[in-house]
Amino acid sequence: MPDKPAVLMLDKPHFQVKLHSDLLKVDLKDGALRELEKLAEARPALRDTLGWMFQTIIPLDVHLWE
């Protein structure tokens, strides 16, 4: 977690976005995460697709520069 305060924070019902001076962070809230888990458990093809997408395409934290 960065020590710097957030420059911008968006708090939506299902997710939260925080922009720090050098980091963009997107967090799913518990309710949205549980719904996504239920959908993925019920549909194996969706689970595989979401797993691939979250592992390769969508990093959890995006550094804005190195």
C-alpha cells in the first residue's frame, strides 16, 4: 500500500478506484466479489475466462511510471 495519500477516489457501489500520484488501484467490494464468485462457480467456461482475464489483462495495481 502506498504511503502517499490518494489524489482522487471514486467510491461506487461495487468497486472503489483510488488514484495516487504514481499508482492506480481498483478494488472490488465484498458484495460484488461474492456475486462474481457465484457466477464463476456456476459456469466453468466463465470461470476460466475470468481467471485468464484477471491474471493476464487486468493487473490489480497499475504503476503509472517506474
